[in-house]
Amino acid sequence: MTLRTYQEIRSRIYTLAREHGLRPDWIENTRSVRLLLLYDAEQIVVGRAMVPLRDLRPETIAALSHALEHVFGKDWLE
């Protein structure tokens, strides 16, 4: 089952970031999205994604999943 709320997605990001030894940093907010950067131990950005806060349509969830797939693996949102 795909995660459906911002809170569920944020929680999954934090859990997976800890498992992969990454540090999440939210660097920019708008009313509808937050920009996420994921840093490795050497402070190099290894992932970047726009995380929707509201209006989580299937296409926005798919774009988020794809943006971080190379970091967390395929189907990380399911």
C-alpha cells in the first residue's frame, strides 16, 4: 500500500534515512511542498526531492518515489 499522507511519507523518509546513514534536511517550504536534501556522512547531497504537503495526487507521489528511488530503492513508498 502506498503511503497517502505527508506525515506517513515524512516518517518513512526519516526511517529510511537512518537505515542508510543519511541526514535529511528540509531547506525550503511553500504552502504545498517542502524541498528535501539527503546528505551522506561526508555532507554530500545524495538525494533531492520535492515532498508534497497537500494535494497528494498519484502523479505527485509517483514523482516523489522516482526522485528518491536511487537512494532508498524501488518501491520505497510502498
